[in-house]
Amino acid sequence: MSGQHEGTTPEERRRRRKAAIVRWSAAGRWVLRVALLVHKVVEIVVDSFPDS
């Protein structure tokens, strides 16, 4: 392969992009789960306080 650096083939780039997407979607799911948990906790805390 003349003039091509290692790891810059279209196949390698595609594989790397797919891995990045998988990593980001996994992180997104985790963030969503934490946000839901926080929302629930906030709801409970607000409910436990008497309305001002």
C-alpha cells in the first residue's frame, strides 16, 4: 500500500466509527438512567415537603 498510513483504510475507519457510536450510545443510555433516577429522587423530596 503506497502512500497510505497504517489504520487509515476505509474499513478501519468504518470500524473505528462504529465503535465510537456504540460507546456514545452506551454512555447516553447511562446518562438517561441517571437523569431518570435524579428526577424520581427530586420528585420524592419535593413531595415530602409541605407546599409553601
